[in-house]
Amino acid sequence: MGAHNRWLMISVGLGILLNPLNSSMISVAIARLQNVYRLDFTVVSWMIFSFYIASAIAQPVMGKASDLFGRKKIFLTGLVVSFVASLLAPLSPNFGWLIVFRIVQSIGTSMMVAVGMALVRIHITEKQATALSVLSIFLSGAAAIGPFIGGVLLHYWDWSAIFLINIPFVVASLLLAWRMIPNDESAASVTQNMSFRKWLELIDATGIVLFAVGLVALLVGLLSAKSSGHASWWHIMVGGIGLVALGAFVRHELKTTSPFIPLRTFGKYPAMTWVNIEFMLVNVLFYSLFFGLPSYLQMVRHISEFHTGMLMLSLGLCSLIVSPLAGRWIDHSGPRPALLASAILMTFGSLWLVMFNQDSQIVSVCVALAAFGISNGLNNVGMQAALFKSSPKEIIGVASGLFNTSRYLGTILSSLLISIVMGDTFSTEGLQVLGMILTTISLSLVLMSWRRESRQAGES
């Protein structure tokens, strides 16, 4: 690989790592933000909801936009948007404005993720698989060490540092990308002949609005009812609006020629559908621990952000170490044995939460984190391999988009689950209830993987 290609990879890698880094650093900052703004977890959890809802919408939209306006333009625009959001977020006059800048940050970082892999795939022709695996390390590595970085920043500075830390990455990526990413000459001629109305139809603006309104309204209705302790007519009305909007979204997606989420694909390929369901459940499990445990450690056991970040590092390191080993195992035996082992490990980690109490040693937290970290390393490779195995080659682009949507839905559901179980106050009892629910989900994954293994053994 030549020097130019190496610098191209570095410029893209520094940009795409911002999305997973910012999605994971926030896990150790939730408790601090609750204290700063005098809010309960249900409200502060919108820092998580808003980021993932915006990412779920922005990444497929920006992928389409890059075909029209050019991948370099979208990547550079994403860097500028991320720079502005990271600079202004610490100046937010209230929590509402912080959420706004968090959404803008999510859109900016999603623009880079949406086109980063495509840039490498198009412009690096030698050792392409190696180049893509290096970018995957940028993505998974940033997510893995995010809580540790967040803990260090909060220990030595304040919550504003988790936004300002983005600026050197953005500036370095911008300077390199400006020079290293080749210009898109063909995109301009495409956009000149396309009207704004045609562009809205292409990205399915109606579907995006219905999806966003439905999801946000349903979450607001559910979380408000939980926070107040009863479901008033207002909560029912808002939740009802959400359900109606989501119903209209499903109907629209089944009819439109360019759907935002191609739902008909699920009906045509049931094996791929089950992979997406499993992936969504995996993310509910992983992110329930990822977002719930740091807040519990800080608010109930009074562990500092720094030491919480250190504990969470055991999860990230296990995941990073296991991922390449999982690749070799899956190449030899297929994805299902690894996914079965992952489900069993998640069951073990979930049962640990059930048994954890006020007298338990904090160091034992590493046992659950290691179990979830190893399982995450297996899932990172196994689920992707299962997707490729269950999806026809001609729809692999659509399948990858649906796969990412399943990831974001699982993450959103995990935050909703934590908010409903924990409510306004974290407690050991709440953690145990969360563990019971996660154990049930993980056991269902064990059953799904076991049945799939038995079915494949019978067919062979």
C-alpha cells in the first residue's frame, strides 16, 4: 500500500471514528449531566435517544446524497458540521440546546460514516480487504475505548471536554481529507438535472418524517407516563400519535418506489429477517449494560468517572482482542457456533447482574463486563457473517442498511428499557430487575441460535 493510500486511510479513519467515539463517551457522562442540569435519568437519556435516532436517519440519507453530490463533499461537510456542533455544545444555555447540538453532531459524524467505507473501497484498489479491516478497527476501537476516554476527561476537566476532544480529530481529518481524497467529477452532472422535488422523493422525505415523528412521539409518551407514575390523557394522546405515525410509515414504505427502509425485503428473505431480529436483541443486551452500568456505579456505588471508565475498559479490551480470533473461528466453522457461544456468555453476564448486591465487590464488575465484551467481539464478526450468508448478493447494499437500522433500534430500545426499569433513581434492586429482563432476552437468543444449529445440522 502506497504512502498516499495510507494517508487517505488515516484521514478517513480519523473522521469515521467520531461517531462511535461520541456515542460511547456519553455513557460515563450521564450521571454528571443529571447533576449539572438537575434532571432525572429519563430526561437525560435523550442524549442517547437523539444521537441514535439522528444516526439511523442520517446515515442512509447521506449515503444516497453522496451518490448525487459527491463523496468528498459529503465527507468534508460532515467534518465542518461536527466541528461547529462540538464547539457550540459546551456553550449551550440549557439542556434543550445541548440536545440540539447533540443531534447536529450525530448528523455530521454520520455523514462521514456513510461514505467513509465507500471512499476506501473506491480509491484503494490494492489490499482492499486489509484497508477495510483497518477502518473497522477505527470504528470498533473508538467505541471500545470511548467510556475510558470519557472517564479521564471528566476526571481532569468537565463534561464539556467530551465535545471539545473532537476538535483536534476534526481538524486533522479535514486537513488530510482536503488533500488526499480525490474529487468527484461525475456527481455534478447528475445533480444539475435533478429537481429538489425529485431529490426529496429519492431520499423518501415523507418516510423519514413519519419514522422520526412516530419514534419520538412514542418515546415521549412512554417516558413521560413512566416519569409521572401514571398515564394521563396527554401521555396517551402523544403515544397514540406516535403509533399512528409509525403505522402510516409502514403503509407508506410498502407503497413507495424508493423507501427509506425497504420493509418488503424482510418478507422476501426470512433468514435475513431473523438475523436482523437477533442483531437488534444483541444490541438491546449490550447497550443496556453499556449505558446502565456506568450510571449505576457512579450514582449508587459512588465510583468516580475515572474509575468507572477504567472498569468499562475491560469490556472494550475484551471485545477488541476477541474480534480477530472470532474471524478465524467463523472462517473455519461458520457464524452459528460463535453466535451460540456469544448468547451463552450474555446469559452468564446477565445472571451476574441479578446476583449483584450492595455487598458485592466492585472488582467483580469486570466479570460481567468481560462476558459482554467477549460476546460483543464474537457478535461483531458473527452477525456480519450471518448477514452475508443469509442475504442474496444482489441486495447486499440494502441488507447492510437494514442491518444498521436494527443496530440503532436495539440501542434505542436499550435506553428505553433502562429508563422504564430504573426510572428517576438508580438502585441495586433496579439493576437486578434489569438483569432478569436481560437474562430472559439472552436465553431467547440461546434458543434461537441452538435451533438454527440443529436445523443446519439436519440439513447437512
